[in-house]
Amino acid sequence: MAITGTKIPQKGEGTLKNYFINDCKIDSIELTDSPYHDCSVHVRLTDITNEYNYNLFVNQNFEKDNSGVVTGLKFPDNLNLLYLHSNSDLNVSDNGDVNLEELTGKEIAVINYLSNGKYKKQSWQRVGSVNDHDSLATEFEKTVKAGYPKDFIGYGEKGQVTAAQVEEILNGKSDDGLPF
């Protein structure tokens, strides 16, 4: 007998969310130039469970005094969260240089969501701890209710996307004119 017994449905089973929380290891990290942010960090990640590669950009603006010396982080403090959830110490010099080398090899949780933008899947800029997915999911749901990220594919009337909608998005059957 291949199957014995019956399966009792679990709470929330059968509902699909159009975002996923993945535990990832930081492979490499580097500063990139950005005309919009004081600090833009390109993080290359590998999923711990399936070895899928992700690219994540964490952007940060700094509070500066009249002479241009960095005095703090502006809101949102996504760079601080990257260090906090990877159990590392953030050090920013007076001119805005960030200690990146200690993040390599650390583990963080990221949210990947279905997007109606240039790419079908995007990574959310905020990260979380691999030990606390609930807090990261709560933060993401809170920002979705506020209308961000702007390219997030919103939920249907009941607050969830149907399996047919996800299948259509992922298989590229929707005619949105985008290449991916």
C-alpha cells in the first residue's frame, strides 16, 4: 500500500501567498555606485536549501552634518538590519565607507515576491533573521498594506492569490509584454 490513512488539513493549507521567505548565505558583497543613495550594497546570496542564487541590493542614505561627515542612518535603516540579522557589527566611517568583509558567509532570511515589474520575481530590500521568519513576514505584510513595494502583485479580494494566477505568472502565460 503506497498510502495509508487520511491527511488532516492544516490551518492555512491550500492558500497561496505571492511571496516566499528563503534562508540564504551571503556569498559576496560589494559597494556599487548609485545616483539616488549614499550607500548601495550589492549582495550575492545562495539559498541554503536549494542552492538557488539571488541578487539583493540594500540601499542606505546617511544623516550628515554641515561639513559632510556621516552622523547616522536615515530611515529606513535597511543597512543596519542587514548587519543586525547577520549578527555582525556595522561600522561606517566619517566619509561613508562601510565594513563589508565581515558579512561574507553569514546567513540571513530574504523575501522574494511576485512582481509585475521588469522581472517576475524580486527580492525585498529588507532582510530578517533565519531564526525569526514571522517578524519578517509581518513587516512585509505591513508594507504591502501601505502600498509598497510598488511592483508587488497584489492580492485578490480574499487577501490571497489563486493557484491559477500564480501558475499563469510563473509560466509567462500572462501577456504583459515583459521579457521574463
